[in-house]
Amino acid sequence: MGQTANKKPIYRLSQKTTFIGEEKGMNSNKKREDYIWVLDFLPRGHADDDRPAYKKEPIIQGIGEDHFTLLEIVPKEGETVSQYDRVYIGPGEREKADYVKTRINFEELTRNAQTELPYIIEELVKENEDHYIKAFNNAQPITTRQHTLELFPGIGKKLMWKILDEKEAGGDFKSFEDLSERVNGIHHPERIIAKRITEEIKEKDLKYRLFVKKD
């Protein structure tokens, strides 16, 4: 690679996992989520909850906007939400959320939520394009033999060098469209990022992480 001397610091989470992140949403000391995107809404709670009906509460399954934390939230009485809704769950007055019930993992999502997860992440990434284009502009070598870009689905050595060479020649990529137009072989960068984020949510034993810290 010839650039390892300029490599940004990496963040050790454990002996087996390295979290590589520099910007908000990739590496931030602030762990709390202020907004979630709705993955599924269960107006009568979980079907396998055998408590009496009067003790059950509606459940929102959502994904955090900053750290991709999977959460279950109880809405305020009478409030309903739909998939893809952006709901405030931070401090102070909340319009729809009553309280955060618990943190969950991928296996605890409903089947509907699991199916929609990558598509909702893709929309989240597109809504924050100015931030997530940095994943390509700020990508650094991991070792002398591997580059951060190679962690993205569909990007191998050849495509990696196309991206790096084009960035060196023409400067930072201004948008996902700019990246796609300048680098032949890159289609829908937001989808590439969303696939990587989904993988980091689902897989617990990844060696390197870009967006989702391991618990």
C-alpha cells in the first residue's frame, strides 16, 4: 500500500476485534441513541408473550441512528408508528416514545424486522450521505496487506485501487453519485455500506468493524 505510516489509529475492543472508526457513527464516545428508525411495530406486543392482555404493551422494534443499536421501545399510550419512521428517544420531551424497554440482538427481531433491516439501513445511509461518503474518502490501510475498503462487500484489490487512484487524481468524492460516476464498477455505494453495516449487526465474530461496535 505504501501508506501505512499515515494510517489513522485503530481502536482495540478485544484481542480478536478491532473497531476502525474516526467520525460520528463510526467511532464516538457517545453511546446513547437519540433517534431510532422503526423496523417493526407490534401494537399488541409479542405474540409469544403469555401474560394477560391487559399487562401487555405495544412494542416498537427500532435501530439507532448513530450506533445501529437494536432496541425495543414502548410508545406512549395511543401512539402508533410505521416502518421507516424516525422516532426521537433522547432526553427531554418525546412525541411518540414513552421509554426504552431493552436492547436486543438480531435474533430477537421479528421476521418482518429482519427482512426490512438492510433496506431501512440503506435509507438511513442515504439520508446521511454527507457523513457516510467519508467511509470511502477517509478509508485507510489496516495492515500492509489489507485495506479498509476491502471490508466492503464486492470490493476486492482491483476495485480498491480504482477508488484510491481516482481519489488521488480527482480529490474527495462529493457524493455517492460522484463516486459511482468516477469509479467504474461501483454501483449504489449506499447499498454497499448498508450491507456492511447489516453484516456487522448480524455477525458477532468479525475481526474488523467499521460501524457497529461489538458489545
